Amino acid sequence: MSIPEYARVNFNTLLRAAACGDLALIKCADAMTGEPRYVLCAIALDGADHVITPFGHLTPGNPYEAYDPPRTSPDAGEPAPARE
């Protein structure tokens, strides 16, 4: 499965922020539901202003239930085993 360029750019930004200690976990409200979300963000300065770049939120509950693995194995080109 190919990873789109925007995701690679954002991931590299996330890595640089982590290397510099410029990551924060910020409590936000979900824009659709108002539920609390804990969002992984890069923090930068623009003059005297802080710029917060959100990357994603931590999923409540079991994260293994929130996502399915890729459908094919990058090494073998065969379907990945189904999740039970």
C-alpha cells in the first residue's frame, strides 16, 4: 500500500517535532460531537505566538479495535490474515 505524499510530509514534521521536544498532548473538543479528545500536536513559535499543528488524537478504548491492518503484506503481496 502506497503512502500519499501529504502523509509522508506530516509524518516527517512529526518526527522533527519529536526530536526537538516540540510535541504536546492537548485536550481538545471533537468538532462534531463535543466529546473530549487528546490530540498529539506539534508546537512552534511564530514571533510571540504559539502555532499548534494537530496530527491525530489518541483513540479511547482498545486501539486495535479502531483500525484494520493493511489488506496485503508488503513482503509477500498476499492478503493479511483477517482480524477476529
